[in-house]
Amino acid sequence: FFQVRGIWQLAPLGRFSRRMKGPKSAMDWDDVSQRGKLAGVGSRLGLGAADVAHLARSLEELNARALGPGAPRPRPMTRLPARLLRDVSAGGGLEVALRCIIERGKTEALASSSSSTQDAAAALGVLAVATEALRTAGLLRWPRLFFALGVPEEAKEELTTAARGLSADVARRAEDATHVVRWETKKPLLKNNPKEGNNSDDGKDGHPRTLLRTLEVDEARGVALVHWVYSPDSSDEWIDADRARVLLESHGGGDAVDARDWSKPLSPPARSNNTWTVTARFVSDALASNEWGCELDYEVTNDDKDKNKDKDGDVKMDAAAKVVKVSKESLQEETKAPSPRGRPSSANKGSAASGTTTTTTFSATTTTTKTNKRK
């Protein structure tokens, strides 16, 4: 209903169906359209679609509450990937996790996980069971990193410590790795940084939430599912389609929709022997959120590596800048942020012994590091 000159009148449903009261998470488990997808999972688990929806929502909320950025420190586990818990296909992440939870008798603990009286140990036990099941099924594979030449030794040590604290491992050879890490960014590690967390609209963490990719558009409801660049997949949400369009246009990102299935885990690029090549920020951002991010935000392609190397072989371009232009606020915050342990970042400081200084130039779309030798 709406008022015209003080008289209440009935409005067409479509008039308000396009308006959102606020952002909504990627999977709205209570939405009627989701029940059809959950019916298949339910039939294989011997549950109704409504029961599956309740357990799926409880698992997603427990994963965020117990292991997300706001969880008590130290966090005992790495947060489960959001894409795994969205996968409602046969044998997918959601089905595998819930099946094991049911078989282990953890259903009641999961269903009551939102209760204020819920035992923290019991809640973590549910997540441990789900993690074990996903690992056993081969669906959950934590990163195995290899640090390329050019990564400073001090940074490599801290990145290694961070990665192992996030359930990842470090390989000695690139061919044994799932991710090759290159050093090109000036963003310091977020170790002991009080500004931890994902990008937010008000920019309190220094990264205004303006850089995005559109994953899906629902024209009927006037909403778009977006992924915020440099934020993990758990931050994906439905927002007003007009707002998404304005943000994309303001950063030159166009209006193309990502053709990948956002409800399933990403596959590594076949062009690089099924290995991701990412920037070092992939690790530092994961440390902040206790969740591994989306590789597409940090990916360095072969073209980037060939066209954007300095004479020492270091990559100069942040691959995510190809998606949308980097915001001035984000760059300003990166240059102001203190480096770990109060020392200048090894990527920024000059070397008196070698007689070199390093300066950084920011443009609208790339971040370039130049090294000038003193005469």
C-alpha cells in the first residue's frame, strides 16, 4: 500500500519488489526459489527442503560467528570457504558437510548453534566434523604456496607463518604448488593490525567497498549479486542493481556479468598447469579475515607477467586493477599504513649498501615500482 493525498491505495507488487531493505547474503536459504534446489539435497539426506535450509543457514552463520573476523582470538581453525557451503549439487560441499554432521550426531548442536547458551566447544566440534568430511571427499584443498623470486626474505618468513596459520602449506618447487606467489604490492601484512576485516561501505578499514564484479543480475527483482574485490566470497551479497551499475561505471568496470557459476568452487586456470599465480596480498588479506579469498582478485596472468616486469623480474601490475580502477582512497590508505613490526616495508625502503632507492607511482589502473640507481 502507498498513500496519495492521504488516501491508502494498493500498489502493484513489482513496485516494491525491486526495493531492498538492505544487502542480503548470496544464499537466501529461506527464499522460495532456493527450496527447489534444496529438495534434491534433502531427498538424498532423508530430510525435507525446509530442514535442509535451516541446517544450511545454521552452518553458514556458525562458520561466520566462530571463525570470522569478529570471532575471539586466537581462532582455532580456518574459516570454511563460502563457495563450498553454497554448492547444492549432488555430492557437493553442502551435502557432504551435512551428511557427516548427521552421521556424527551433531545435528542438534548445529541446529542450536545460534543459541546464547551454546557451548563454544560443541560449536567448533560441528565445524571440525564438516572440515574433516570436506577434506576426505577431496572438496576442500587448502593452498600450497610457492614464493617466486623477488619476494623479500623477511616478507617470505611472515607470509609463510601466516599461510601455515591458515591451514596452508609451502612448497619448495613451483610444480608442487597450487598457488605461485609474486611480490608486487606495497600493502603490508595485517599482522597485529586493528583495522582487520573486509571492505566496508564506510571505508573504516581503509578500503571503501566500491570495487566489484557482478556475478548475477535478477532483473525481475531489480537486484544484482556482487563480489567485492579483495573481500572473501563470504562477503558476496545482493544489492540494488542500479547501485551496482553506478559503482561499476564509476570505476570503468563495464556492466558485464561474470559467467562463472558463483555457487561452486573456482577451478584453477588450465593454461598454467592448474596453478594459480597470485600477488602476495592474497595471503595478507586471508590473514585479516581468516578466510582464503577469491583468486581472481589477485591473479597475475601470463600476459601480465610478460608485459609488466622490471629488469629484476618482479611483477609491477596488480591483476585486479584490470577488473576495475583502483580507488584513490584504497591507494592512499596503503601508502599510509605502517609496515609490520614498525619497520619500513622491504618493498619500499632503499638500500644504502647497493646505492638504490625505490619509488612508487600510482596511476588509475596500475601500481608500478621503479628502481633508480644512484650515480
